[in-house]
Amino acid sequence: MVQNPYGVFIGICSAGSGIGGVLFNPLAGFLITEYGWRMTYLIFGIIIMVIVTPILGLLLRDYPEDKGLKPYGEAELSDTVPSRSDGKQSTGDGVEYAHAVRMPIFYGLIVFAFLMNATATLNVFVPTYMQEILFSVEQASFVASAVMVGVTVGKVLLGMINDRSTLYGILTTIGLGISGLVLLLMGHIGITLSIIGGFLFGWAYAGVTVQTPMLVRSVFGNKNYAQIYSNVSMAIAIGGAIAAGGWGLLADATSYGFIFIVGIVFLVLSGSIGLFALYIRRKT
């Protein structure tokens, strides 16, 4: 069977968001301090309109054929994957979509995706939490940048880890994410501890776009992966939408430290679901 580095490709393609966070979080902190948040919003809007939008128009394409290319590994697959009876290339082993949606673990992975992105949304509250424990805006922006460094590094390395073992990928994502939140809760001890905690928490954030699709592929295979993952990925968007407001309401009623503790619980639940999903796959 051809081994393609799916995880590495997913990690590289999604790492741009982390790089952008590393660069623009300190810039945003500086601009807010010097000119206020309204002017900062205006500056960032101009950057998106003048730089990002034209680049998307020039470079973004839907299919490799649009650039005169073929999908990676197509030649190798054509030599190794047998054709179907209708003459078309087989898409590989895996669970039929109609069967997958009747499996309890399918809905378990939906919960996994929901909890992962809900936890990742805590990233929005890291700068405010840092200021609450008496760090400056600039220091808070550096911790936020550390999170995005963790996202960038985590996406690529998690992809590499998952290409070798989805089990190790889950353990790394959940373990480092929990460690990061624990260190952030201890961040009042010093800014260095907070920066390390932010970096480690970034790996859990990275797991949303790397660990989730790799886990779905490992459990259900390649055959109907796109259709199955499209359903699971809906929970990512829903988790982020609900958590963005939910965390804020919960923080107002309790504290920012408390919502980080709830985030740790969410990661424990996510990890348990992911490990159970792999157990079910191996059993069947």
C-alpha cells in the first residue's frame, strides 16, 4: 500500500495561520497601545484588502489541474491500486458512508471535533487573562504569539507524528495541550512560564486542523473520507461559534482561570474519545 504523507501536507498547508499569528499579535499589541483598537482594526482591514485579497486571487486554485499539475502520488497510485470493475481507479479501503453514519463512533468523532475547537477558542482569552494577572498589553501579546508559534510548529510536527502513528498524535496533542493550560494557570509566577504554556497550548490548537482529519482517516479509511470528514468538520465550526460566546459568559460568571480548567476537562474528554475510536477501529 502506498504511504502518502497526508499529515505533513495538512500541517504545512494549515501552518500559515500560526505564522500570521506570530507576526501580527505583537504588531497588534503595539498598535493598540500607540493608536487604540479602532485605528488598529482599520490598519488590519487595509492590510487584508490591499495584500491578502490580491494574493488569493492570483494564487488560489481549486484543483491541481488548474495549474497544470497532478495530485501528489497519482502516478504511484495508478501502478499499485487496482481498478474497479467499471474501469475507474479504486479510492482505497475504508468504511462506506452509509455504514459510517450508523456507527456510534462517527458521532463520537463529531463530539471530539466539537470539544477540540471549543478548547482552541480559549486562545482568544489568553491576552485578557494575562492582563488580569497583571502583565502589560505587550507582554500579553508575546504570550499570544507564543501560542501561534506552538500552532505553527505543532501543525507540521503533528502531521509527521500522525503519518507514523495516530495514537502518538493524539497523546501528543492532548498531553501538550493540557500541560500548556496548566502552565498558563501558573503564569502569575512569571512571564517565561506563561510563554512556555502558551507554546504548548498551541499544539492543542494545531490539533483541530491536523489531528481531527487524521483521526477520521485512521478510523474510517480513505474510501469515503471526504464525505465523512465534511460532516465531522461541521462540529469544528459549531464548536468555535458556541464556545466564543460561551467562554466569555462563563468567565464573567466565574474567572478566566476557571474556563482554562474547563478546557483541560474538554481535552481529557477529547483524548478519551480519540483513544476509544482507535480501539474500536483495531477491534473491528
